[in-house]
Amino acid sequence: MKEELPDTPAEQILETADATLLDIVDNLLNRGVMVNGELVLGVAKVDLVYLRLSLLLCAADRAFGAQGRD
Amino acid sequence: VIDVYAVLERPPRRDFRDDSVRFVKVGALAVACGDTERAPELSEATLRARDRLVRELAASCDAILPARFGSLVADEAELAEKLAPLSAELAKALDLVRGREQMTLRVFGSAVVAAPTRATTGTEYLAERARAATAARSVAEIAPLRARLAPLVFAERVERHEGIALRATVHHLVARGGSAAYLAAIPGTVEGFTLRASGPQPPYAFAPGVPA
């Protein structure tokens, strides 16, 4: 039996294994014990990750719409 | 330079074997960390590797508080200095997460823009501020699920979002092994809002200093 695959990139990221990527980015960069007041990371690279995350969520907006898809 | 991975109650059980990780005793805590020469590269591969490491640590102990990625200190003295002011909060948070894990629920849907209220007195202004603060900590969208989730959820952290379809991210602390029951309790939609649940994950959102 053929498994049904998600249709759009946003669905692919929010579903199954790639939901973990969203969680990983959100958890590791946005949460957790802050030992230092500021993190020693390249600012441009952090911005890039958040830009990708924002694009992902905007894509989810278009994919799912207000009423959901169920 | 020391790269801090997580704060534990004590070093993990013997089933954790990673020679790159060492445990520094800071007061009553054991801090999992590694030695490095520079800040970790920020990439999907390094984030996934760190998440994997934290999950392995979590599987080998009862209580863990992951550190934020990129938490570096110069040496053990600085580590102790930075953590000392947090020790009471860390102990309390470790109590909370002991034997538990994090589930994440994202609520999607179009925002309903409330009509702006114009306060005419100081009392009205403060009341409006209080209402806004309460709303920022609550998730009315999942109110219909509360009774179903109550037996599964021990603590909650809420992050509200504005301007995009993601209305709120809700982190729930559930008993280890309770993720299947949690996922089964979450429908795809509730009252027109789309829900996406994921997990289990180490309890990143329940560290001290993370907004509740």
C-alpha cells in the first residue's frame, strides 16, 4: 500500500520527522538554561535560521488556512 | 572554553557513554559540558547533533535541564560563578521536570483583531493592561481540550505569536512515556483552529528564565 506523502514543503516540515527540525531550532535557540547573558554565535547565521523559520511558518499559513484542512 | 550542554542533578547512569562529554560539579548540580576552542557552528547538522546528545543524556537520568545552544564559559570558575545565582531556581526546575518530558502543541488559525479600547481613566488603562497580560499567558483556543489534557499535563509554558498564522506555541510537561496518550488526546482541529502536536522532547521550555 502506498503511503500518502505531505503535499507542500510547509506540510512536510510540520508533519512527521521534519516537525522535529522546527522543534530543534525553536528549543535550542530560543529555550533552555541561559548560562551566559548573551550567546556566542554569529549574529548573521542566527538571523538566517530565524528567517528560514519565519518563512516556514508563513508557508504553513498559506498551506493550512484559517479553517484548517481536516 | 567550555560549551555547556545541560544541567543535571547528578552525572548520568553508566549507560551514557560519550567521551566528549564531561561532568562538572557545581554545588549540588552536575553540569554536562564539552571542551571546545570556539563557538559551535550554527547549522542544521550541529543543531541535530546537539539535540541528539541532549536526548541521550535525558535518557540516562531522571531530571535534566538542557542549556541553550551556544552557552560558552571560559572555564569552570566562570561556570560556577554564572550558575551560582541560579542554583535555587535550577533545583526547583529540576524537581519539576524529574521523570517528565516536553510535548509541544502549535495552534494555527487566523487572528481576530480586537477593536482597540481607549482608556479614559488610569484605572481603565491598568485594567486593560492586566487583561492583555492575562491573555498573553493563556490559550483560549484550546479551552475545549483542557479537561482531556488535565490528567496528562503537569505544567505549561505558553508563547503567543502575532502577525502570522501561528497563534500560539504551548509546551506541556507530561510524564515520561506519556507522549502517546498526549498525542491521542490532541485532535487535528478544534473550533476552527488547526493543531499540531510534536514530541516527546527534553524539557527545554521549563528551564529557569524561559518566559512562562
